[in-house]
Amino acid sequence: MQDDEARQRIMVSRSFGRATGEWRHLREAIGQHAQHAAEKLRHQRGLACALYVFLRTNRHRHDQPQHTPGLVVELPHPTNDSRPIIATARRALARIHRPGYHYMKAGVMLLDLLDIEHHQLSLLDASDDTERQRGERLMATLDTLNRRMGRHTIGFGLPDPEAPWRLRCGNLSSRYTTRWDELLKAKA
């Protein structure tokens, strides 16, 4: 990606298929969003220094209590490794989540992005150089497998396909040109 194409922020957010207040569903959604944002960051060849996590209730439901929290958290060090990004996003979620609310949207935004080629390492991080290289190899392997075998083939945590935060696509048009199993069938 050229310098003028590099993003300054990377956001992954989705409205839920149906509202949920369950901690496990929100934790799973934030984990998946953080993982997807980290994949985009690696594709851009960047590093993130901070992230923003937010939740939203349905503002159109005046009969329900409203809560729209968000929190910016600094990452321990600039990274594009999914593991610390997911862990930091989940810690931020724990700080902003309040029981009793039905959330309709959640998201993760990676902030303060740096170009991986121009990032200067600290002398204090020299002891973690082996771990950093190991993490880079792990993320490269994960991205290669997902590119070759299909998106979401391998990742951190298997999402529940029936989770309320998953987008419902009941009225989705058939994909005749890209999916063999959805090809039109003619009858004689």
C-alpha cells in the first residue's frame, strides 16, 4: 500500500442482528472485531499504538435505558499482533460494560497508526525481540492460511454462528455469479 493510501485509523463495527446484554456475547463480538481490525492493520503493514472500544444501545427505543460508552486505551507497545489487540479490547470492554442494557452495536477502532517500515524499536524492548519475531511469524502464518483456505478459517476464538450479535441476512439476494450452490436451476 502506498503512503497516500495508508489509513490513519482502522474501524470494525457492526450493528447486531438483535440486541443483547449478555457479557459472553459482547466479549465475543469485541474479540472478533479486534481480530478483524488487526488483520486489516497487517495488510496495511502498520502498527497501532492505541485502540478505542465502544458499545451502543438502540437510540430509537425510548422505552429502554440508553448507554453509549466508549474508551480509548493505549497498547503496551506499537503492534499489529492480534493477541495483545484482542486482550486490550476485552479489558476495555470490561471497563465500559454495564449490566442491564441491551446493546445494538459494538466496535473497535485502532488509533495512532505507524508504518511498520519506519517504526523505531526501543532499546528497552530488546529483551522482547525474540517474542516479537515469534509473534510476527505466527500472524504471517495465520494470514497465509486464511488467504489460501478462506477468510475466518483460523483465528482466535470460534464465534457462535447463532450469537445475537451476528448480522441477520434473511433477505439477502442469491449470489448467482459467485456461488455454485446458489446458481439458478432451470426446469424443462
